[in-house]
Amino acid sequence: MTTSPGIEDLLEQELRDIFGKEYLSSDIRVGKGRVIARLREVSRLWEKTRLLTLAHRVGLLISKAIIRTNMNGLNDIKNNIILSPIAEYVTPNTTFAIRAERAGIGHEYTSIDIARKAGEAVIEAVKAKYGLPPKVELDYPQIVVHVDVIEKEMYMYISLTGDLSLHRRGYRIYDHPAALKPTIAKAMILLSGIHDNEILLDPMCGGGTIPIEAALTFENTTNICMDINSRHLNGARMNAIAAGVISKIKFVLGDTRNIGGSVSEIVDHIITNPPYGIRLGNPRAIRKLYKDFILSAYKTLRYGGKLTIITPEYNYVDAVIEAAGMTLRKIHERKVAHGGLYPRIIVYEKK
Ligand SMILES: C[S@@+](CC[C@H](N)C(=O)[O-])C[C@H]1O[C@@H](n2cnc3c(N)ncnc32)[C@H](O)[C@@H]1O
């Protein structure tokens, strides 16, 4: 399985919870953005796979190898693919496509080079076994073969979940320009520790990803989705309709700098993804927004309640809390990959 780097442990736990010991052997391995598990049996695999909320892709691992980062790495990829059992799955009667990804520094080759070399290797392996090559079909392949190079490791797998990543939930009909990956939203919800019968507020909810994921996870949380922008708030409503959770979310047009002006409840959880400010290009304005938001969030949060935030401005958030003398204690912090950045998810508890 693949996921966003930084939430692999949560995916591993979800996998254990959904599949259980009956299906999983105990040796689960975790790499950067990957969780590799051995299944004792594959019956009901699809039924269980569909329940995973933190995975991006689920695949059948065909080959895993350490490869070089210089141009010789391309030959390492080719040799490993030729030695792999890929020709048991791709035959002259099936069409296939390679989807290549590369992450990490120091590679002399690009993902396009990886795809080209891997494609050649698959064709060679199939020809060696059957005497005929398979057909490449880039748009609608019957078999999607992924070749991911993550630093020095190559993972080759056949997608078991189609060509689209599972983080593309079908409900996102309004595409917010700075939307959070639903898998990361779900990770924030799990890390916050929220449970049924609690009140959650996302005071900068954009397209509604966090309240929607919460509403999909819990029967009985009260979910409040607030944004200052009515276009985004209407978009969040549309997404909630598509997700089938419109009746479980309250939508509020309001300003996060004065939450109490629009939301009368004292809440158990504030879980939010404020603007990062990278695109706004005005660090002072964004810092002022953060400061006013934290002061306002503190008033709306009950004692014992949690503030869970994802931001690249984690040092600034700490500084604001300290300067204001707020009794918000950090109880969790982790780095995650999101949109080419490494923001942190931080959970604070109001003491
Ligand atoms: C990074 S986006 C949130 C994206 C959201 N998590 C999603 O997945 O769609 C930040 C949101 O904060 C909202 N925002 C900015 N300033 C605000 C303010 N003062 N009060 C409330 N919302 C604000 C923006 O309109 C934007 O929708």
C-alpha cells in the first residue's frame, strides 16, 4: 500500500484493524510512504480494501530492490523486472501501462526515464516467456504496473485499486484550490482522538474535507464547517451532498478570527488546515491571521479539548501560544508530506 509519507503507522494500524490476524501474517514492513504486508489469503480482498481510508494505492508487489541513483540505476530496474514474475500477469493478450514515480534526491534519471526502461523490461520479459510482446495502452490499460523509486528503493506492483489514487474520494465535486488530501484529513481526525458524541469545528473548512471525513467516520459527532468565503462554503455543501453526509454537517459563514461571533457552542475539537500563505506571498498577513485564529480558537475550545492543526508555520504557532500564556500543551507532533511541502500536524490540549 502507498500513502502520504508521515502517516504510514496509521495506515498500518488501519490495515491490522480491517484485515485482522486471520488475513495478515505478522511481518508488516513500513517504508517511506509504503506499508508492505503479507496476506494469508486473498478471499474478500476487494471488500476489505474498500474500507481502507488512509491508503492511496493498493497493489500486488512484484519486485522490490535496492537500486543505484546514478544512470546505472535504470539497468538495475530493468534487470530486476526481467527477473521478476511480471510475465505471469502481463501476457501477449493483455494491454499494460507503466506508471512511474520518483521521490528523493540525487537521482540522475527522471520518472519518464524509469517508465521507459521499465516498459522495455516488461516487453522483454513477456517476449522471453511467450515469444510475443504485450501491447502498451497508456489511456485504458488492462493492467497498471507501478514502478516507484523512493530514494534507493524500487517498488514494482500491479495496481489492485484501478488507475486513480484512493485519496481521490468520489465526493469531491467542488475542487477547492488548496484542498487537503482526504487521507491526511483522516489522519488528523485519528490523531485528534475525537470520538462519537463530541463537537468538531473546522473554522477554515474550505471544501469541507475535514468535517466530511469526520462525518464519514463517526455516527454521532457534531461537525461544524466554517469558512469566510461563501463560494468555498457552498462548495463544501456540494461535497457533503455528494458524500451523503449533508445532514451531519452544520455550515457557517464566519471569520476564524472571531469564532464566537458565528458559533455559539463550546467545542471539544478544533481540527483545521489554515492557509499556508505560500501563495499569498504576505507572511505578515498570514501570521496575523494565525495569531488571531489561535486566540479565538482558545476561547471556543472547552478545557480538555484539542486543537489539531496542519501547518508549515509550526514554530510561529508555538511562539504565539507561549507569548499569550495560553494553557495549550502540545501532545503530538509529526511531519507529513503534503503538496510538495513538509508541514506538521500538531495536537494541543487545552489544560
Ligand atoms: C487551506 S484552505 C482549507 C482547505 C480545506 N481543508 C479543504 O480540504 O478544502 C484554507 C481556508 O481558510 C479560509 N480562510 C482564510 N481566512 C479565513 C478567515 N479569516 N476565517 C475563516 N476562513 C478563512 C479560506 O477561505 C480557505 O478556504
